[in-house]
Amino acid sequence: ISLMKMFPQSGKSIIFDTFPDPTDTWEIIETIGKGTYGKVYKVLNKIDGSKAAVKILDPIHVSNDIDEEIEAEYNILKALSDHSNVVKFFGMYYQKDVKNGDQLWLVLELCNGGSVTDLAKGMLKRGDRMDEAIIAYIIHEALTGLHHLHINKTIHRDVKGNNILLTTQGGVKLVDFGVSAQLTNTRLRRNTSVGTPFWMAPEVIACEQQLDSTYDARCDVWSLGITAIELGDGDPPLSDLHPMRALFKIPRNPPPTLYQPELWSDHFNDFICKCLIKDFELRPNVLDLLQHVFIRQILGRERILQKQLMELIDLNQQIGTTGKTRHERIHTKKGGQMMSSSPTPDEVEDLVTLEVLDEQLQRRYAKDQIYTYVGDILIAVNPFHKMELYSPQYTKMYIGAKRTANPPHIFAVADIAYQSMVSYNADQCIVISGESGAGKTESAHLLVEQLTVLGKANNRSLQEKILLVNNLVEAFGNACTAINDNSSRFGKYLEMKFTCGGTVVGAQISEYLLEKSRVVHQATGEKNFHIFYYIYAGLAERKKLAHYKLSDSKTPKYLFNEHIKLGPDIVNNTFYKEQFDSVEQCFKVIGFTLEELGSVYSTLAAILNSGDIEFASVASEHQTDKSNISNIAVLENAASLLCIRPDELQEALTSHCVVARGETIVRPNTVEKATEVRDAMGKALYGRLFSWIVNRINTLLRPDTHLGEDDKGLNIGILDIFGFENFKRNSFEQLCINIANEQIQFYFNQHIFAWEQDEYLNEDVDARVIEYEDNRPLLDLFLQKPMGMLSLLDEESRFPQATDQTLVEKFEDNLKSKNFWRPKRVDLGFGIHHYAGKVIYNAAGFLSKNRDTLPADIVLLLRSSENQLIRKLVTHPLTKTGKHTWPNSNSVFYVLCVQGDTGTGETTHHPRESTNMRTQTVASYFRYSLMDLLSKMVAGQPHFVRCIKPNNDRQASKFDREKVLVQLRYTGVLETAKIRRQGYSHRILYANFVNRYYILAFHAHKEPDASPETCAAILEKTKLENWVLGKTKVFLKYHHVETLNLMVRQTIDRIVLVQAYVRGWLGAKRYRKILEKRAQSAVAIQSVCRGYLAKKKYKELLEEKNKAAAKIQAHYRGHRERKSFKKKR
């Protein structure tokens, strides 16, 4: 099942792999530098020996992030590169490379003379400046190229010195059409704010602030005028400012001029003056400028000037150019999609066998048995008190145990997910659902705790960090509501990362749909996000309130509640102080630096201070309402914490830029408008801070290096998202929350009912069809394009004159569904019949909440902050899901990335900084968030935990049977019990079944065929009943797989035991032989030794014998001689 079935998708225009392979034609010679989205190389044409430049792009990133720019460049180059002043295009190629990843090649003309900026800067560095005639020649050629684009209804939108390249023959070429726009007969103007800040025209910048503001091709004329100044002075005007401050100043300042106009001719000054007329309606077009006297001076001298330009290029390249200023570009990224999967096993103390579920649940709840199974789904009833069910003793009980061996438990779900991941080498997903206050967040905590134990983290530090992650994000993302003291005000998808062997090595959080509006307003009886109260109490305890400009006597407006007093309820609250210490410890253990921690506190304090800025109405002479700040000291405090100038903050809050007929006018904000701007700043800062914290956590918990070449790693995802809500007054936030719950319910229905019954039909399996509540019509009502509720809301949000009343009327006119109605006598009210019941919404504020606009003036001001974190929060981008993209993170409001030119020169070209300030609505962020969340969920095998709220009073031991029955009914648990009783929740392909279970009926060395007969033989051998064989799959009851897995485990255990005995016997036998050989060896050694000793002794005896004989002989001879001597006498 693909994600397409879960959510509507849109297609891509360019299919990359249809392009030819570049290696047949081109050979890389050398690296030129770094281009916009990849490296730039010089290449050689194998056929004719010509040279070109190639940008090599990674199509994985292209398809997800920058396909609009690549497609724009491709289409324009293909259609318009046949002009002498536009870079030639030799084609797009696609190289498949399994090892290093596929690559996209964009082959262009080699402009090895560098850019005109390089030339101008190089000359100024040598103490020289470009001659006016050469400037006129370059501008003439650029105008000719722009005229070619404009008559073909194309605006370049990024004209600057770095995008005008030179060839060594003195050719002048326009390059880089990534942000160019096509005009059509029906759309002769554009309204997207895009370009490079220092070169951007005022009317282009204005498009961010005014929905009805437009511009035409004359925005390129302004940019060319700035480029002319750049050629004279070496830099564009305002280049010494932060780029975002430049954007703030351009509409307000008079048209710029050359740095020293008196050094240049009147004709050149006049040409620049004509290009830089702020009212674009009065600004000349390209054709008019070609007739200007400054340009006409080159007529008849083109050849001479071209030759002079060639000499300058040659000299510049010999001497070398200056170091380059990097300008960064902001563009719009796109999100991606993923795949899908199927259900999993289990059973125990199981309500599938019962007809009356609520009665049994009540009986178990009275005995403090809060967990119950319905087939393979866990029901968890909130006990509203602490339970002794989660000690180390229980942790051990549920590791690798059969479900029937222990009572139902949340730890058993963790174990099943973990064992399935390791056994089947597949990702898993645990979906926790239920209404607000049902216990989802606590269940998620317990699952993480058990999975870290199962994952046997290599070090305690990692285990501790993963466990602390939840506490940290909940401090920033949870709040006290009317029905839940610790309600999640965002969706959280925590992915725990494991090796294929099952060792936990890291974690990653994805956050969705943070309820930012809570920062500036809370309903009666509700509170702001926990962290504000924690830091107030914690900083007060450490005597640091004054350091962060927080009052110890007056409650900040954003925390004000008539039932809460600053002193006793916040500053002296012991629980808050403990939580502050705990949160700070979490930050430190996870790895945040002290500097980052200080910046987080400063940002939170700045939000609270900015909320206290008050505006007073000032009557003006033109009868226009103006506003002024009445408490300057508070403004200064906020500006100090944000590290910006108070006067600029005051200007950004109390005024805004408007372009009327091209003339930039600074208009004052009314008190209401100034208040909106202040609140928008607070919400944006908090939302972006939360996203930054989540991103830092992900960076710090990322698995160390890589897991190993063959170990791609596995995930277990845990979804904890806000539950269904129905308050006395339901607004835009409740609508989004309830649509998200509708989508989760649809996902549940698809897995449990729809896909299962589809397979019965496809496989010719006889199974009774179960009727269930299909909420697809509701999802169509909300999400369908173009007539779904969110699309209509977006459409109405684009009209400046629209009101909440016109929105409700549009809903009534277009939403023809039995699930939508207009209640009588309720202003701005409309009703929706959700899967969980009827809800009446109040549309007041829907349009402003959906637009959620953060004025460009505020963005630009915050981007110039001296605080690095504040700068990051407004500089890095929002993805299509409304989350932020940070450096080295995966993954649309302002998108910043370093990039260079098209890279067609010999050297690395200047990167650019441009902005695409096209605003997305909250509804569109929400839509993409749902898509992103689903793509993660369907990538894993799902396990479901249904949390039930037993009563509305949050009382222990109170079981409201009617309320529980309603929850069981609308969450599909009753139907689940039926389908689990009558259906087959596990459908396994013959090959997979045989591979997994053949050992139960065949010898280990055999390889039986993947046939129905083999499967039947295995199942008959195991003596299981009520299974069915389909065309290609084995159909099993939900409890069969657990039995089979247990039998496999037991069989393997027996095999291992037999192997152990055999190895023991073989070892003993080898040992006996060794003993015999040792004995024989000992006898041989002894024999040799005895022989040696006997021979030695014999020698000694022989020697003694010889000595004795010699002695006897000597005595005898002596005796004989003496006797002879005596006779002779």
C-alpha cells in the first residue's frame, strides 16, 4: 500500500532518469569550483574536443528540495540560450551510480573570463578603475541579453555582477536562471519576493508585506542599475550592512548613487538615476535604456572595446583576483514522501473472545488492572494515580516473554515491537491514540524506558540522554488545559535508532503543529507553556530575574491569569523550581552548552518582555491612526535581550513599508496592527526556538559515525500526538488537532479493516466482511483540493478584504456534506460531525491565525541581532511542514543555503544571498505536516495502543461506563474485536512463511519449495487450526504468529541444546585421545631417558674397571721388578 492511498500527492515535471548518460559524451578534466547546488567541473567533449562547464547535482536533493529552480533554469536555457548574450546550454544528462549515488549534469558554455565583479574588484585592488566606455559596453551587452529574455516573457530576477560572466574572447553572458520567472498572457506581473538583497528592487521587497503588490520585468532594470554602481565602486550600495538590514533600508532610503558621483560623467550618473527610479511604473524598460546616450556612446566602437575587455580579462587573470565576499541565497525547499507496510502479532487476557467489552474493562479497572488486550491492540485506561507496575522487576518480566505468560502491559508492546524489529529486520511504529487526558504522553514515556533497556545501550550516558529527551521537549511543548494538567500542545514522533543486532545507538524527534498561539493568549482556566513558569521560578530562586529584565512584582501579560498571583503561584512555587533545575540538568546532560542555555533563557525572557510593550493611539494631521509605545523602558528591555537597537524595534513595531505605484511609503501601524505585529514576533520566536531545541537534540543524539557498511540500522517510532478536543469554544487550533486525529483514525482503519478485507478478496479467502465507520468522507471534506475546507480557507486568506464572516459563508456555499452544518443563532459558527462526535467551531480569528504573518521588517531586524541564536532562529528556513531546516539537518518560509554562480567560469564564483519571502499559510504547513507524519508511520509495521479516559473529572477509581463505551465505539475498538475474532490479521507470503518456519517440519539442511503444500505441511505439523491458504499467502489468526514464533524459538533452543551436547561429546572424545597420546609420549620419553642413564652408568663402571686393572697391573709389575732385582743381587 503506498502513501498515495493515504494522502493526495502532486507530480514532478522533470523525470531525471530520461536524460542521456553524460559519460558517453563528456569527460571531466578538472574542478573549477563550487556552484549553486553542487561542484562545477571543466569537461572535454570526447567527440569534437571542445570544452564546457558542468554543474553536477545530486538528484535526491534536487527532487525533494530545489526542483523548481533546476526546472526553471533547464526550461529557460533550453528555450532561450540561442542568444549571444545568454550562456549556451549543451544539455542535461543523468548519470546512474549505485555506489556514490545518481547525479544530474547541467552542461553549459565555459565562461573562463570570470565575472564582471571579479574584473571590477581586481582593477580597484590594483589602484585602477574600469573605464566608463568598458562599463557601457558590458551594460549594453547585458541589456541586449535582458531584452532577449523580456521579449520572450521571462524575468531574470537575480541580475548582479556575479551573474554576468565573461569569456576570454570578451563575450558577455547572462547566467543563472534558477529564480527566473515566466510571464504569460494572463499573468503579466509577478508577486513573489525573490532576488539577492543588495540588488533587489523596492517593489520586489514589498511583495512580502502586501498581498496585492506586484512587479514586472523592470525589476531587472533596477538590479542592472545597482550592477552599474558595482562596476564603478566594486560593491553594491549598503554592502557594509547585514543583508537583512539592507532589505529593511532599501524601500525607506532614497535611490542610491555612485559613492563619488562627481568622479564620473553626467551621462553615467543619469543612466544610473534612470535605472533606479523607485516608482517602477515610471522606470524605463530595457529597450528605452538601449537608446540612452551613455549606452549609445559605444556604437561603432564595439570591436575596439571588446579587444580592450579581452586585454583587461587577461591581465586580471595573470595578476589574480581579490578574495570573494560570499552572498547566500534563500530558496524554497520541498518535502518528500515515503512508503508503507503492514500489521504485527500478539494476544493475552484478551477481550476478543467477549461480546461486552466495557463491562469487562470496568471489572478489570476496579482491580487496578488498567491494561487489556483486544487481539493485538493494547487498551490502556488512565488510572489517574501512580501505580507500582513499572519497577525493574516488571521490566525483566516482559523481556522476550510470551504474552500469555504475563498480564497485559505497556512493556509487552515495547517487547513485541523490539522482537519484531530484530526478527524480521524491519522498522516498527507504535501509534498511541486517545482523547486529551487519556494518558498518551505517560505511555510514550514508559515505552521509551523499556526500549532503552531492551536496546542495551553501550553506555549509560546515551540511555540517560534518551530518557531525558521527553522531559525536555514536554517542558517547552506541553501546557495545562481545562481537561489535562500536562497536555501535549504539539505532535511528537520519536524514532529510536538501533543496529540490526538490536543495540540502541541514538534517537531522533520530529515535532508537528506546535500551538504557538498559546504563547500570546490562553483560554480561561488554562496556562501558557510550562517552561515560562519554570524559568520564572528558577531565575527568581537564583536572584537572576533582574538580569533577564523580568519583574518580581508584576505578572507578565503573556502569563496573566486572574486566578494566578505572581508571588505565591509562580515565583515561590516549589514544583516549578524543581522542574527548572530538572530542565536545566536535561539540557546539560543531553549536551547543550552554557552559552546556548543562556541564549534560550534570554529568548524566553525577551518574549515575555515584548508581550508587555504597550501601544497608545496618536491622532495625526491626516486623520490616520498612528501608534506610539507608551512604556519605552519595556521596549528597551526587550531590545536588549534580543540584542537589537530599541529605535529600530520601535520603528518595526509601529510602522510598515508600502509600495504605491512603485514609490515606497512608510505607513504607521494602528494600535491593533502594532499589537498584532508584537504578538506575531513572540509566537514566531517561540515556535522557532522550540524547533531549534528539537534539532539540537537530534544532532546531539545522532548515532556515532556509521553503524557499519552492512548495518543500515533500524527504527522504532513512537507517535504521541494531541488527542481529540471538544471545548466550550473551539477555534482554529481545535480544528487542526481534530483533523490530525481524523487522519490517525483513518490510518488505523486502513490497517485494521480496509487493507485486510482487500486482501481477502484478492486472495479468494472466505471471510465475513466487517462493517466499520470509514471516515474517508471527512478527510475529503477537510483535505481535498480545491474544494476542501483547508483549501477554501487558504483561498480566502489570499484576499486582503476577506473576513471571518465571508469565510464561513464560503464554507456553507461549497461544503456539501452531511458532516458539515451551520448551527442556527450562532454567529461565525459551523459544525463538524467528527468520527469522535459533533463539534461546533467558532470561526472568529480563523483568517488571521491561518495567515500567521510575521512582517518582513521584524524578520530583517531580528536577522541583524548580535545574539547568534536569535539570528539563527529567523535566518534558517521553515520546511513545507513549518519546521526549521538547520545546517546538517535533513530537511518554507525563509530558506538559506550557500550557493555560487552557475559556475561556468574558471574560478569559484560569488555565492549570492537572495530571498524568497513567499508566505505559506498555517493550513498548508499543517497539510504537509500530516503528509510527513504519515510517510514516517507507514514506513514501519504498526502496533496500536488505545488510551481510554475513564472520566472527565480526572478522579482515580471512577469509571464512567457510558463515556468509555463512546470511546471504544468511535476509536473502532468494538469493530476491531469482531475482525480479530472472525478475520486473519497476519497474511504472509509463501516464500517468507517457508523461510521463517520450515524448521518446524523439515530438516535444517533441506530447502523445501515455497509452495502451498509446504506451508500446509508446516501448519499441520504444528497442529494449529483455523488457518487458510490463499493464492500467494498464508492467512493466520492474530494469535497464530505468536505460537509459531514461540515454537521456532523452542525448536532453535532444542537445536542449540543438541549442538551443545554434541560439541561436548566431541570435545571429550578429542580430550581422551589427547590423554592417550600424552601417555604414549611420556613412556617413549621415559624409555629414552632410562637408556641414556644406563649407558652413562655403564661407561662409569667401565672406566672404574679399567682404572682398577691398571692399578693391579702397576703393582704386579713393581712386585715382579723388585723380585727380579733381588735375585740379581
